[in-house]
Amino acid sequence: FFPSLKVGLVIFMTIGAFCFFRPANLTPFAPRGPTGVMHGATSCFFAYLGYDEVCVVSGEALNPQRDMPLSVLLTLLIVTILYMLATFALTGMQSY
């Protein structure tokens, strides 16, 4: 229940941020350079949604050798795309 709620909140926040998006706010896109990008990436790594749920439900997989790697990779891919969209929307919403 909670991972679905978290994903729903991220999607809601992203849609709300795109409503107030201004392209002019993207002009200094990475003002602190690659160091700032890496610092932000490491600080939000442990906030990934759903990864813990995949590991908990893995005991019920019918074919765990095939299903586990696939489900972990798909979870990371979906959550990465969600986070990239949310970050882009929030960056365009707030001026630097």
C-alpha cells in the first residue's frame, strides 16, 4: 500500500510542478556543475520507491531466477524515470 501511495504522491507533485513550469527557470541548468549533480544524486538514492517492496515479495515468485532480476531492474527503471521527470518539473517551477 505505501509504495503505491509514494508513487502516487510523486506523480501528483510532478503534475502540479508542470502546471507552474517556466522554461526561463532552466537557464543556469546545473549552476554547481557535475559536483552538484552528483551530490544531489547521492542524497536522494535511498529514497527510491518500491525497491524494498520488490525484495519483500520475492519469496512468492514462481520463477525467482528469472523474475527477481527482471523485477528489480524494472523497478529501478520506472522509479528513475519518475524521479527525472519530478526533478525536471521542480527545477522549471522554481527559479535559481
